[in-house]
Amino acid sequence: MPKSKKSEKNSFDPENMKPEDVLKFEIATELGLADKVIAGGWRSLTAKESGRIGGLMTKKKKELQKEAMN
């Protein structure tokens, strides 16, 4: 049975990571959540953990855009 898009989106596949997923995983690693993501996929994270990753991703993207403009 093929995977649904929802399960594909929330699983962790290090072989097929998009640039945004690489950033997401780097931040998860910085927060000490890499093992949890590897073991259970992105869905294993709590809302608080996911929100923290999302907030830091946004911050990092803004910093990269600011650097690109200079």
C-alpha cells in the first residue's frame, strides 16, 4: 500500500531531504531532538518542540535573507 502524503510529510527520511528539511533537522539537532526525530519521525515531537523548531527556522531564514541583501 502506498504511503499517504501526510505520512510522507511527517516521516524522517535522511536520504531525500529538501534544503528546508536539512535546516529543520539541524535545528532539531541543536535542541537535542535529533534522536527523537530519527526514532519516531517528525510526528513524535510535541507541539511545543515543533513550535520551537518552527520559530528558530523563521529566525534563521530572516537572518539569511538579511545577509543576502548586504
